[in-house]
Amino acid sequence: MALSTNKTIFLILGIFTVIGGAGAYYGYTQMRQVTSLKYRTMEVDRGDISQIGTATGTLTPLLVNTAPDGSPQETVLMQLEANMTSAQDLALKEGQVGDFSVDAYPDRKFTATLRQFNRLATSTQSSAQNPNNYKLVLDVDNTEMLLKPGMTGQVRLVTESRQDVLRLPSAALSYRLPDEIRPFIEESAESSEADETAKSSEGGRNARVYILSPSNLPLPVNIKVGFSNPRYTEIVGGKLRSGIKVIVANQDTSGNSSNNSSASAGSASNGKE
């Protein structure tokens, strides 16, 4: 027997209601899964940022005092030759003072002054895939006569630094939204803030980081950043303040970044870095 018109309409509405309810439930479960994710976060804080270059070098004699008979007596001035590799373009300058340590005196730091440096040629690949290589020659004071020619050790040069700046973990700049989260994040809502940040009179370059909303969703925040090292980056513009937690990318054992969710981490430590 054929269904009446009213019964047909009610049947169609019932089917759409079931389909709509299933879709709503699917969307609800997806949202629950997204908002239940855990993120690794670290705090924005104030502190120092230093650009540090390190290298292994070998000592050679430079000035040797001789005995009356002409035989070498003591080496009062030595030079250290080292090859330095850095992911950053170091601000090296002649006359920069660093320190040098050797295995024979693990608790001692010897002064080393940069006399000359040369940047070594790299391959034709992009600089993002190639580190910066430098050949350094440093003068080392050996008036205490503790160092011997041929000794090897670590040299450490602070090439540039910023004191008491607003900073965030550099890993926050590497965080990218996972695909399953993107549909729930309204990036366009940040367009006005992005324009405001871009028009700011402050220097620096534009960047985007993410903070967590009360519902545990990543929220994009546009900022301007300045001086940086692999651990910290200076904030020179935008709405981030000290104490705000930002989402950071995880670092695997090879130093590569990933966006795998994990438990929340503590705040970044203060002090020089």
C-alpha cells in the first residue's frame, strides 16, 4: 500500500534527522578528540640571549723564551687554531675575548683572544641546509706555563648578546598545526592582529606562535622577533607578555622539530643563554 503524502514527508524528515544527528555526533566526537590533546608548552620570560660559538682547537707555540745557550726555555704566548661550525651566521670580530679549556685542567678557563678568522666556502646548496664554517686563530696567554704545545681543547666565544629582554623558546617558532586540528582553528580571525603587528613601528621580522585557549585549542598570535639563538628568541613586538605559555615543537634526539602532542612542560629557565 502506498504511503500517504504526510507519512512520506515525516519519513524523509526522520531520515534527515538521523543523518544530521550522526553528523553532529561525529563532529562532537572529533572536537572532543581535538580538545583532549596535550601540548608541550613553555613560558615567555625575561632574560639574556647570547650567541655562542664553540670549537675544538690545537695549541701551537707563538713566543718562546730561550735560555742563554739558545735552547727553548718556556712558551709564554701560544696560538690556538680551530675550525668552528655554527648553524648561525656568527658576528665574529677581531679582538673578541673567549675562553679555552683543556682536559688536563678541567676546572680552569684560559683567556683566548680572536686574532683573525676566515669564513670557509660551503657547497652550492641553500644555507638553510649547510652550517657556517670558520677557521679561527686565537692568541692564548700562557704566563702561568700550564699549557703545552699540541694540547687540544674547547674554545668558547660569545660573539653577541642581549641582556634582560622579553624572550620565548625558539622551538615555539617551529610549531605547526597538525592536520586534524586545522579545521577547528580560525586563522582568518587573526588577520586584523596580523595587520596591526605588521604596521607596528617596532623593528624585527614577523612571526606566528600559538597559545592555548580555555577550551584547549591552539590560538595563533602574531609577533615580531629579533635577536635569537637555537634556544631563545627575542620578542620586539606583539601582545605576548612574560608568563604567557606558548606551544613549542618537540625536539627529537637528532635536533629535528616535530609537532607530536605531549604533556605540558615547565617554564623556560631564567639567566643567560
